[in-house]
Amino acid sequence: MANEQRPDAEDQVQVIDSAEEANRDADAASGNEAARDTDTTASGQPQSAEELMLTLQDAQAKADEYWNQLLRARADLSNMQRRAERELENAHKFGLEKILRELLPVRDSLEMGLVAVEGETPDPAKVREGVEMTLKMLTDVVGKFGVSEINPIGEAFDPEFHQAMTTQPGGEGVEPNTVLTVFQKGYLLNERLIRPAMVVVAK
């Protein structure tokens, strides 16, 4: 044992350098392998060209379907607008058709009354009877459409429905602001004023 020689300093340095170089090579190899594993895990399996084509075709089919739905919706809306325009136009043209059909018998009655009195001396009683019948027909017709008359004689004056033409003394027992005379009746359409009654009011 005493004859063994201790390695000198230079030999010790070479041994240390060799060990460090071996460690670096091992670390580099280990790092490259880990990097390859990481790349494989991160990227995953790539899609094939056939799979990409199928995905594109599916997206195109959905886009075509949505476009067709939009076109159909626009066509439906356009048809609805045209139908509404026709209905509105017909309402303007023929909105009075029903009331006119109801009024035609009144006109017929007036014409028959004129024919009845031609060429002879009319009987006032018959003429009156015919006029009253025709007036009743007219009143019934307009009543079907919500028209009612305002005939406020003897009632308190109401500026919302009456228009005072003049005032005059009411006489004994007549309250001021009472309607004495109705020059012209007023009319309502479904409770909405069409024409106020023209009246004379007591002072």
C-alpha cells in the first residue's frame, strides 16, 4: 500500500472534466427525448385530407341550409306585405259596400214614392205615411252601423254635444241653460260625435 502513488493534480482535473462532460451528454439526450414526447402530445394526431374535406362539406351544407331558410323567410314576408297592401286597397275601395247595400232599399222607397204621386193630386196622408216609412227605414239602417241621433229638446245645454245658435228668454218654469228648440239634430257614431245638435238655449 505504501508503494501506491497518488494521482497528481492534472490527472484529477481530467477525471472531473470527463465526468462533467458525460453528465452534460446525458442531460441533453434526456431533454431531446422529453421534447419529442411533448411535441407528440401537444400536436396530437393530424386530420387527414379526407377528414378535412368532409368537415368542409358539412359546413357548406349548413351554410346552404341557412341561406335557403333566409330566402324563404324573405319570400314569406314579401307575400305578407303584398297581401296586406291588397287588403288595405280593397278596404278603401269596398269599405262602404255593406252600408250601401243597406241604403239601396231606402233609395228604392223614395223613387217609388215619386212614381206614386206623378200625374195625380197626391193624398197628403199617404205622402206623409210614405215619408215616415222611408225615414224609419233610413233610421234603422244607420242604427245598424252604430249611428244614433242627438235630439236634446228640453234638456240642459251640453257644449260637448250641442252648439248654441242663439239664446232667448225661457219663460215661466224654464230653467236657464235649457234647450228650447232644436234646429238640426246631432249624431253620434259609436258614441263619437259626428255632428253637434244646433239648438236655441234659454237665458
